[in-house]
Amino acid sequence: MLGTARLLTRSLADARVSVGLSWRNLGHAFASRNEQRPVEPRQWGVLYLGADKLGDKTRRTNKDPLIAVDRNGEPLADQATALAGLQGLVALDGNWAQAKALWWRNAWLTRLRRLVVVPDGPSLYGNLRREARPDAVSTLEAVALALSVLERDATVRERLLLPFRELIKRAKAAGIRDSKRDRRSRR
């Protein structure tokens, strides 16, 4: 609808969008005509889709908005070590079905550190977009929260959310609404 990944590329100097369904590896996903960049997967994180596996108890007891998880979606014991030294993040952009398809079609993602964002509130989209579940947020919101934690700087989140807030404000002023939500309410 209002695609937030492109906003990230305008707000972060080293952000990029790779369009496609599958890549051989992380380096291939980042390759461009002008640049072949060597990357070490273990030094990268992926914003993982498995937040619901954490359960309500973990969300209530863990005050951290970014949690490193193992292959089974369980929080790692040493969060500080798991989050230290990351060179970058991969965020799967698209609707939930598209993000899941990207996850399953790119086995190399399992070699990256898995990170789950635990938002402190609902998405800024509000009634502009129907979320798959209450803890769902946009790509931009998830990356902004993750970077603010990793860089230990809350202002990072607010700087990244500023253009998104403006986009939301303009969309609401233009009368844009979630067409799926509208169709359901007419039934």
C-alpha cells in the first residue's frame, strides 16, 4: 500500500532494496552492476517473522524490543553477545504471505542471526492497513526499532519514523483507507 522499504533507502545511507524472490546467498542479494561486496552471513541479522513463537509470557518478562532467537524461535540466553558486532540487517518487505515466501525460498537466511522485534505499540498505519496480528508493524517501523536498539540511540527510531509519520498524515488527508477492511465492513 504505502511501501516503507523505499523510505528506508532514502533515510539510511547504506540501505538498499533487492527486488526478487530468491538469491543464491547474501552477497548475491546485495550485488549490483557496479559492486560485488563480500559479506559474512554470521555478521548479519535478519528480522525474523517468528515473533508469535515468543509467547505472551516472554513478551511480558522481556523488556527488550529486539530479541535474538535460535533456530526454533526461542530467545538466546546471552542477548548482549547475540546482538553485538552486527554489520547489517536484512528485512523482508512485503505482505505477510510474500515475506514468508521470501523466508522459505532463501535458505541462506537461516545462516544469519535471527532477530525478533517486539513493538511497544501498534503500527503507525492505524486503520490504513489491516495487520495480520497485533504485534505486526511496517518494515520501516521494525528496522527503526531494531537500529535504535543496536545503536543504543532512541533518536534513530524517531528520525526514521519522521517521514513515515508524514506519509501517513498525507494518506489520511487524501482519504486513503484499507480496501480489504472496507470490503469486510460492508458484508
